[in-house]
Amino acid sequence: MNSKVQIKAQEVMTEGFVMLDGMKTVRDALTAMKEQNTSVVIVEKRNEHDAYGIVLLADIAKHVLAKDRSLDRVNIYEIMSKPVVSVPPQMDVRYCARLFEKFGLSCAPVIDSEEILGLVGYKELLLNAFEHDQFE
């Protein structure tokens, strides 16, 4: 039996996300996502007492494409999930995976002191766990 190395969220996170104002349209979001080669938009806080939001490609497919809505007439605040469920940078990736399963998430921002450092998703969790032989 091998000893498991603790892998932290900040060690596996990616910086592949876009941050936009909630008033931007879905077309704006898709354009930015395509330019940055990402599938996630973090919606900015409106003020210091607000919370971050998140929009995934799946949200756009479910709430815009499937409902035959216009990309130019839907603002991202209308389809975002808010408040976003986040993880601290020091969280063990095994707990990230458990959090994702419990709340039906596919990714979460890594936030430290109200600043988004990056994103962690199943891809990052699994590839790094595999690389470090974390499976029994």
C-alpha cells in the first residue's frame, strides 16, 4: 500500500475562466469563452457585499439554446448560479470531489480572501490524482 500525498486545490487549479459583468449578454459570454478557450464565466460582484456568480456552457445550452432564446437578449445574470460554491486553495482534492458530488457541481472557483485564484473541476482533480497514484 502506498502513502497518499495530499494534493491541494491550488496545486491543480487552472486559470482558464472569464470574468464578466452580469449585464453582459450570452453572446458576449460565448465570444469571451471562445477567445479564452474555456467553458466557464465567473460573474463579477456588483459591490463588496455581493457574491460571485457562475455560468457554464451547460447553463447556456439549457436556458438559452434549448428554450430558443436570443443570445443578444439574455443577460448572463439571468442564467447564472449565485452564490457560487467555492473551495479554499488549501482544500484536499479528495474533499473537492466529495463537495462536487454532494452538490452536483462540475467545477468551482478557488477563492482566497475574496479573490478568485483559479478554477478546479473534475478534469483537474482526476488527472492529478491519477498522476500521483491516488487510487487504491
